[in-house]
Amino acid sequence: MKSGFLSALFLVSATMPLPAATGAGQAQESPWRPTVVSSHGMVAAGHPLAAEAGMRILRSGGNAVDAAIATWAVQGQVEPGMTGLGGDMFVLVYLAKSSEVKFINGSGFAAKAATIDFYNAKGGLPADGPLSIQIPGAVGGAVMAVQKYGSQPLRKVLAPAIEMAETGFPISDNLARALRGSRAKLAKFESTKKIWFKGDQPLEAGDSVVNKDLARTLRAIAAGGAGGFYKGPVAKNTAEYLRTHGGIITEQDLASYSADEDAPIRTAYRGIDVYECPPNSQGIVMLEALNILEGFDLRSLGHNSVPYLHLVTEALKLSFADRNKYIADPKFTPGMPVKELLAKEYAAVRRRAIDPSRAIEGEPAPGNPRAAAGAAQVYGSPRGVPSVVTALDPDQLLHLTTYLAVVDKDRNMVSVTSSLLSGFGSGMVAEGNGFILNDRMRYFWLEADDVNALQPGKRVRQTINPALAVKDGRPFVVFGTPGADTQPQTQLQFFLNVVEFGMGVQPALEQAAVISNSFRGSYHPHAAEGKLLTPHSLPDAVKQGLAKLGHRLDLRNARGVGAVKAILIDPRTGALMGGVSPTGDSYVVAY
């Protein structure tokens, strides 16, 4: 394609007028939920009981970090398909006093015995069971966050979760539906059924869950910190249970775990500093896409117009291609070109790979951030609009990770994404421990030459990537979402809705959003499906326009920008404005 054509029509620096934004999407004007507004503190989470636990800590004098970890510890009970002690977490913290952003990596790694040869001999990476589990990192990350940046002792932070595990809570409609959807997985393991079933049937809405084993585990963490989980009786129970069921994680594997603190990554988008998680997170995807899109006058194209959605999609395709080529565990991949991938000069090169009149076919070639020229692209043929509309599976919203955001009275901001990976992880609860173990091994590659290839002790490339932004040196917005490879895509579109189109926080996360899978996905066997998941609610002219550009539409009955949760600090008044996606049990609590 001709880069001059792109410059003349679309670049911000162009002197010619932009083309008319034909087929513009009509923004939703009446939100399904209100924007929650307050002055002191706010928690946005995937369940009201989790948000309330965080609010309890804020009201008792805790800061945003304390409240975030209290919220997460309750999320593991009320959102057991998404998160818990057996999963992973990433934490971004904005410290108001010093204007610093901190990052804590609470992701685990593969067991010492986990090799490519071992898993190939077993037939590949399993979807559940003991061989799907990596060392869980969330507890290490949570404890580090509280001990380094919290203001209250761990026992007080975990008190709401311990109380809930002891006395119980009622199952929601959404959780009941998720349990039914994962019945086959969970029914394989008696220790899991003991908590989440009555007889041979999953618990139903209104049933109460009491989990005294989990209360005991939480007390061990409250008393002993990370050591209460990775060493001693809890770790021994975990290793012994997995060994008897054919697993390979040992007490030594667990004892060797520790969370890390690292520098976050950032870019400036139209003067706003946007922070993300560094590798082994895929946080770089959203930042690279923002850099590419910064060279276009998006606002003049019109919100959710054909040209706008096309540019967003193509920028994300290019960024995911670079993710798949370069991003992995930095301890096993020295010299990753993170700085180069985030350079504005590299974004200009990648921008030239976008043809405004034709979609790239499938996964683009990765770029070369250390060279001056971009790779040639192959563009697709015009497509038709499919006649079949696929219903959105509501269970999937509860099966793929969870997110929480907290802002306190001092305007500290915390952004936390945590996950078991897929719905209810491995399906396994180690007898006596009370928590579900992850299935994170499914993200590794079994091809030895891939950057994300399995190795003992290696952290897999994570899709979880909480975000936050600072404007004019002051805290601006904290946001994130569940959704595996969709996370940077929906977070990006939410952020652009706010920054480019001036939407309030709740309307911004309720707009229609498109999601590409024109790249090799994170789940084994890493297929590139080459489609654009498109809300049926978009105007017909927009759908037809995208199809004519060559996008292979997969129409979905979906609403909202993924499952985004966000808190925005009004730059003029300092008021807190919180919103959550109209999906699942998500809720904002404030005072």
C-alpha cells in the first residue's frame, strides 16, 4: 500500500480533509446502569459482596491497596470460576503522595518437572486436571502488595474473606449458571464437589456456601504471610493431593515461589500517561495499539464508524502479531525489545502497514522494532455480512478472569486483574485447602522455538493486564476487564471512548465494541481464527462497511465493551466516577 495515501487521508498532520465517516455507529445515549459518583472512596468489582469487603476496609482507615486485596480475597469465593488463592494476579498501584506507579507480578511458573517432552508424551497440554496447573502466584502478589504499600496488617485485610468463608454466602443466579456450565469438569473431583455440589448436582441460586477449609487457609496466610501458603501444611496438602492424582508440582516447587516487583511500562497518548503491566504480561499490546492510533484523527472519523473500527482492528492485529513474536517471561527471554516496541518511531512504521481500504488477511507478519522498515502485508478480499447471529454465552463472562479497581480518599489508585485462566481452572480443590487450582499451563507452547515455549520454572505469557492512566500529573482513570485475548481490545476501546469521544465512564463501557481473533490465540493449540466478533447491535451500514473492507464478521448478541470496570477521577472537581459493564454481578460501591 502507499503510505502517502494514508498520510493524505488519515494522519493527524494531513492538510487534506478526512473522508466522510460513512456508516457511523450511533452511540448509546441511555446507560443501562448509572455512573456512581462519590467524594471519598470507591471500589468497582465483579460482585457486590467483594466490593463491599473493600469498602469495609476503606471505611476502617485502610488505603486503596488494603481494600483491593480484601476485595480480591472475597472475589475468590463469590467468583470462584474466575479467581482465588489458586490463581495468578497482576497489580498496578498509583501512589498519590509520590506520583509513582508500581507493578507487582503475582504470576506463577511451570513446575520443575514440566518439560515439552513430558507433555508431548502425555498427548499435549490438558484442559483441566493436575497437569494443567502451574504454581499459583496470586497469594505471593497479594501479600507483597499489602506488606509494601498497604497501611493495615494482613490479618485485618483478610478478615472479611475469613468471616465469609466461616459463615457462608448465598449463590447468585450468575454463579449458579456458571456452576451448571462447568458441571462436567467439577464433578470429576470429590473434593471440589464437597464444596460446590449438593449430591450430584451443582449448587443453585440461593444456596449457601460455607467453606471452613478455605477459612483455615486464609488464617494461615494472615498469620504467616506468603509462607503460610507456599510452605507448611497448606503447601504440603497441595503437593500431596496433586501427587496422588498424577500431578508433578512438589513442595519444593511451591516453596521456591516468590512474587516480583518490576517497573510498569507506559506510553503517552495525547498527553495522557497510560500505564500497563510489563512482560510476562501482554500489557504492551494496548500501548502499542495506542501509539499506532495516535497518528490518526480518530475523533473526526466518528465513534464506531466503519473507518474508525477498521483502524482500531488493524492496529490491534499488528500489536498482537508483535506480542506473539517477542513477548514472554523476561527471565527466559533476555533482550526483549520492549523499549523499541513502544517507540513512537516504530509506531509510525507499523502505521504504514494499515491500508484504510482493505483488511489484513489473518494474522499480519510481526514487525522488526530494531529496523527501519515494516514487513509487507497481505490484504483480504471483500466479505459478506453473515446471516447467522451467535448468542453470547453468559457463562463465559464468569469463566475468564476478573478485575477490580479501587481509589481511596487520598487518590491512591489500584488496578488488579486476577485469574484461574478458564472457568474454574483445573476444576481441582486440594482436599482440606478449600480453593480451586488454576489451569494456566494451557497458555504455553510446545514448539521449542517459540518465545513462549514451555520450560521448567518459566512464567507463561499472561493475558491479564490491568491498566491506569495519569493526566497532567494527576490520577485520571483506573480500568481493566476479564476476557483473555480480548482484554487489551476492550480496554483500548473503553479508553478511546473516554479520551477521544468525551464519554462519561459508564456510557463509555456500555458502547458496542469489536474483537479480533486474527492472530494466534493464547490458548493451546493457538489457532488464528481470522474473524471479527461484531455486535449485532451495530447499524447495518457499519456491518456492511466492515465486511466490504474484508473483515470476516462473526455477529454476536453482545452489549457493552467487554466486562470493563473503571473509576475515573474528574480532572475539574476531583469527584470519583465509577462504572461497571452491564454483565454478570459487577458492582460499584462508594462512600
